[in-house]
Amino acid sequence: MTKIGVLGLQGAVREHVRSLEACGAEAVVIKRKEQLEEVEGLILPGGESTTMRRLIDKYDFLDALKNFGQSGKPMFGTCAGLILLAKEIGSISTGHLELMDIKAERNAFGRQRESFEADIDLKGIAEGFNAVFIRAPYILETGDDVEILATYYDKIVAAQQDHYLACAFHPELTDDHRFTQHFVDMVKQSQKKLASL
Ligand code: GLN
């Protein structure tokens, strides 16, 4: 069975585990960097990116996470996880893991729209997907080889660049697992590709 990790330092960890299991994958909650060797793909969950970054530093995860992505293993950043993956963050113009060629803006929908749900279309993956946004970021800019998967009122809310997938919403909070299934399929594809190298 395909083993996929969920970074378990902070945030919506259990919900991702449930969603991965619903997609027929085995989920591993990653609390120590050594555990990254056990998994073929990794989800960076939603939560609070500044807190997560503090814990990443505290538990010496930064290089291990960067190496994981650079080795070609798929990573899926949801909400705060998108912020962690981004090469640049609007307000501070550097990033955390700096793996995906996107510029993210934190808490970008403003106070009056702190949390909301919207039906969006995920290009080639799911139509009418109920997306839950919680103090969500959005993507301000994308590099040339980034595919935009979804927008909401012209704001980019989901994108993919090769083995990196990111979304501004929480795909794990409903029973619609189509987006998580897309990530599980990406991990399966990459297992085949990495095995043939
Ligand atoms: N606003 C949070 C941050 O900046 C992200 C919110 C979320 O993950 N639901 O990290």
C-alpha cells in the first residue's frame, strides 16, 4: 500500500489521515524527521504557518523537508502548508521551504471573509468541489511551469508544479476526497517513476 506522511507538528493532522485512508493509502503521522524515510509522499497540513515554522526549526526539520521535495517525492501543502511550500511570501518576500515556484499572500481574503465555503472547479480533477477556506492565503504569482488548477474571484487558490501540489483551502474537512485522491495518484505515479530511474 502507498504510504503517505502527514507532517504532525501542528494543525489539521488527523483529518488528513482520515482522508488519505478513505483514498486507500496508508497514512503516517510524521513527528520526527527520520520518519520521512518511510513515506513516498507528504502532506503539509493547514494550521498556523508561523507556529509550524517555529516547530520545524525546533525539531530540526527544515533540511529534511527540503531534501524530501528535492528528491522528487510529492508534497501537498494545504492552506498553511501552501505558505510553507511557497518560494516567496508576499509580506516578507522570502519563504520557508521555498520549494514551489509560487508567491503566497497570508490571510489574503481579509477579515470580513475569514472563513467561508465555496464551490470551485479543480481543472481536470473535480467539478463543483466544496472548498472550505479558513483564514486562507491565496497565490499572488506563479512561475512559468506552474499549472493553475483553480481560481476563486480571480484569485489563484490551487496549483501544481510537477510533484508539488498546493491549495489555499482545506480539502480534508469534507467527505469529498477527490483532491486528496489526485495527490495519492501523483504519489503512485512518482513511485513508478522513481523506481525506474
Ligand atoms: N492563516 C494561516 C497562516 O498564515 C493559515 C490558515 C490555515 O491553515 N487554515 O498560516
